[in-house]
Amino acid sequence: MIILFLSASSGVKIPDALSDFKGTDKLGHLVIYAVLSVLTLAGASKSPRISLTKSNELLIVGVCSVYGFLMEILQFACFPGRYFEVFDIIANIIGSFTGLLVFKFFITKKS
């Protein structure tokens, strides 16, 4: 829901000190999709109905990535003042895979 809200907003105001840094927006995409991926993987790992195999982990990362792609399409098609950006999609995909790495090396190692 947070990602949908941020995607639909006419623009999130970045503090002036950070707005000069060109990668801030892409870093935001990467982080938010990493969080989405980690939370989805963590939820799936707690579910008694889901066995978190490698293929299921990749499926979750794929779903998070597709969600990022669809958000870019929706921004362009439905929200005035928002644009479709290929580099945002790339950042979303990298973020989703980063979330998998964080989950595998930091979350599951604690358990």
C-alpha cells in the first residue's frame, strides 16, 4: 500500500541536500523493493502452507519485480505528472533481488 501511495503521489519532495544527487530516486526504489521482498519472504517463511524452496523464493522476487514494473505502467497511464522510467524498473528489480540476499544472509541466519 505504501508503494502504491508513493507511486500515485504527484511527487515526493526530496530534501534539497539530497536532490542534487542523481541516484537518490533510484536508491529509494531499490530500498523500498528490497523491503517489500524481505517482508514478503519473511511472511512466506512463517506460513504453514508455504514451503520456502529456491523456486518459491525466486517466484516471490519475480512477483515483487513485476509489481514494480506494473507500478511504472500505472504511473504513466493513470497518474498525471508521473512518468514511466526504465531505470526505475531496473532499480525495482535489483531491490527485489537485494531483498532476497538480505533475507538469506541476515534474516534466516538468525533463525
